[in-house]
Amino acid sequence: MASNNPFDLGKIQEALQESSARWMHLMTAQASPDAANDLIKQWAHVMSQAGVAGDSAAGEPSLSAQDKRFSSQEWQSQPAYRMLADAYLATSKQLLENLQRAPLNDKDRKRAQFFMKQYLDALAPSNFLATNPEAIKLAMETQGQSLKEGLENLHQDVVKGHVSITDESAFEVGTNIAVSPGAVVFENEIFQLLQYSPTTSEVFLRPILFVPPCINKFYILDLTPENSLIRYLVSQGHTVFVMSWRNVGPSLGQLTWDDYIANGVVKAIDTVRLITNVERINTLGFCVGGTLLACALAMLRRMGHDVVESTTFLTTFVDFTDVGDIDAYINENFIARREQEVGSGGIVNGADLAFAFSSLRANDLVWSYVVSNYLKGKKPPAFDLLYWNADSTNLPGPWYCWYVRNTYVENNLVKPDRVKVCDVPIDMSYVDMPAFVFAAREDHIVPWRSAYASASLFSGDTEFTLGASGHIAGVINPASKNKRSFWSGRSTGVLDLSADQWLGQAHEQPGSWWTRWSEWLTQFGGRMIPARTTLGNAAFTPTEPAPGRYVREKTA
């Protein structure tokens, strides 16, 4: 099978050609005289700004001054470089606009624009030493030392297999990240169950189980202590359990979606109930962990089991009608090829998945670091969230293929009884317990309107909250820092407004959504009892301290 290594230059060239050549041909074949005239006008304006065609535009801000890739003094003070940047931006704008005139359906047009933008972003003059005045100036000032260090950075990243976006040497799981005190109280081949030590003298009777995404490591919920959602919830008097998914290797390449439900989420729910001796618990699912949790809850309720008091979903898809830019990667041909490769067994490499998600914001998460790391020879700063982002996780092929086909490709979870999980027909209206649903306004992974549409499928009392920022930064917004804001609206049982109607009547509140969620969760915690200072119980004894060994397993 062909390599998916992001440093495989032949693979990059092949992908760029495949994704853009047919669109470029179609676009130019259909380009109208108006499109050509528009481009000529834009180039004339660019040249006038640079003093090539007169002084009519003198003093006007350039196109590039508004783009952070070209806004520095080195780009703006030198007419040749400013003209190069302006010409690139003008041409890129016109090429993307030309696609609007091409005879394509909406889905193909969106896909064409996405890949064209990927191609144009890759060709930006800022990405090349010969056309980047900042890198050239730095090389001259350092007598070439910046280029030497850039080559060393490139070599290190080639060995690691990914572009470094943070100082990975600054963090160690269990030492200065994922350090909330607790223990592993259960494990099987799929996950370890962590229970965290109380920090209050009394706790709520009902515990809460976190189901994190299995595409990433769980400690996004337990970053440095000041950014830890787990630590915050423990401080509010909750007994917290968290699933730490296995970073699977070839020996577990046969695992399916059903395995992750029955031997994963459902097993964790049962184990938490047994350890704490309660009939019902509270639950939380994050991203694809939320999709897994929703399937598990719909299945359990369909079977007549009443074991969950309330549930929380963070940036979660159930309705995959609008999945954002990632839709450009996924179609029937894509999933058919993956089913042939790993549908019957095998591993989907976590590094490839991480690179695909980073490419959705390529200028921020790929090219800016290419320029900084390699052209300028700088080391990226230490940032706990980006360290987690680079700590990728493998997935079993059958699990991955079921997920992509039944969600992104066929959107089957919105169709009652269309699919079965563990031989039980899935209907999301069976998720009838009170639910708190959080989405992030600038989320490019789970667009907030899609998270709202997903919440509308549940039949219980549902409170929807919209936070500022993106998929991760919107969620990890510590109450102690009081940053950003969130929007909350009226709760009337099942969500009965459109997403835009809901936003129109919602109220913006400053600070973190964590405090609002904590208030909501309190009503489902039950009475207060003495803190559970002994972790596990006689049947489920602690085996190792949190965060456990599963989370430390690295992608090969």
C-alpha cells in the first residue's frame, strides 16, 4: 500500500495533481470573458499599488497587508515582494471565484474549492525560501545559522513523521500533563477505566463517566492542572471516571464499532455503577466519543435499561448532514477503497488521521510551522493543547470503516432503525434522559449548527449551549481564567427552534461555559455523601496510578 507519510514528496505531488488538475481544466474551460477581465483588473490594481502602472493607488493598503502571512514590514516595505504577495492573493481569489461559474453540483463545487484552496495555500510565496523576504533577511542576519537550524528541524521532523507544532520535549504524560490524582480500576483490551481522587469532603452520590474520542488521547480533558476539566469537576464535588482508549496495534486490528460499544462504553457504564453502588450514573461524550455514547444510550434504552440519569455531549455529531470541510475528503470512492484495504482487519494510522485534520486549517496548522521551523530555523513554543494534538492514536480498520460509511457517507444515525448496533436497531429518539449539549461557534470539525441538529434528535429535556472559539479551545476554557464567552437560550424540552432562531434569542454571557454546565449537572448528582476516598472496590481494585499505561502508548 502506498505511503501516507506527509513528508513523502512524491505522494504530495501526486495528491496535488489529482485533486486540482481536473478542477483547473474544467474551470479554465468554462471561464467567461468576464472572469478574464476581472483578473486583468485585479492585476492592474496590484501593479498600480507597486508603482508599475502609475501612482493612482499610492497610499492604498495592499491586499497582502490584511493577510498575516504577508503583513510584516519585510513584505510590505519592499515593492517587489509586496507585488508578488498581492499578485498571488489576487490570482488565488479569482481562481476560486471562477469555480463558482463551473457547471458543478453543490457538493462537487465545495470539494473543488477545498482542494483548489489547498493547492493555492501550498504555492504561497511565503512557503519558499527564495520568495520569503523574512526568511532571507534572517538568514543574512544570522550568517546562515537560521537555515542550518531549519535543516536540522526538518531532519528531526522527517524522523518523527510529522511537522512539529509544539515543543514536544516540554511535556511528559503523567509528569506535567495528565497529572490529576487517581487510579486505573478496570481494564480490558480496548480501554482502561480511571477513577479520580476526591478533593472535597463530600461528593454527589451519582458519579460521572467521561467518554473521550478514541481518535485522540483522553487527556485533552486533563491537560496541565489549570486547564483540566477533570480537575475542575472533581473540585465541584463529583466522582469522575474516564475511559482511556487503547492505542491499538495490529493484534487488535479486527475490532469493530460493536466492540467499542459493548466492551467499551456499555462495559464502562456497568463498571462505574458497580464500583459506586448506584443504579444510574451521569455521562459525558466528547466528539466521536459522544457519537459512541449516543449509540450506546439509544441501544440501552431500546433494551429497557434505565442506567443513565443525565448525559452531556461536547462538540458531537449524530446528524452528519453538514460536516464542514472534511466532506471534501470523504465520498463513496474513498470509503470503498478503505473498506477494501482495512475493512476486514488492519490499522488506520493515527499520524495520517492527524495530518488530514490539520490540513483542514493548513495555513495555521501546517504551513505556518513549515515557514517557522524550516525557513526560519525556529523551535515551536511549548503548548499543552498542541502537544495533545500531535499525540495521535491508531484505529482498527473495521471500526473506522463502519463509522465513516454509516456517518459521513450515508448519515444513517438520523434514520430510525436503519442500522443496528450489537443487533439492536438504533433510533436516537430513545436518548430520552436530560441532556446538556455544547458546541463551539468556530468549530471546523463539528460545525455548531450540525451539533444543534444532532441535539434535536434526542427526546429528553435538552439544554444547548454555544461557546466561542473552535473545536478544542472552545471546550477547554477553564472557569478560573474567565476568558471568552458563551451563548445560552431557553430550554423547552426537545429543541423546537432552528439553529439560527435559537441563536437569535440566545443570550451571550462572558466567561467559561464550565460554570453553567456545573450548575446544570448539580441537579442530577443526587444527595451529598462522604467522599469516596477509597478508589475502586473489592471487586475492582486499583492496578496502577492514573493516567495509566494505555495513554502512554505511542503511534509507531
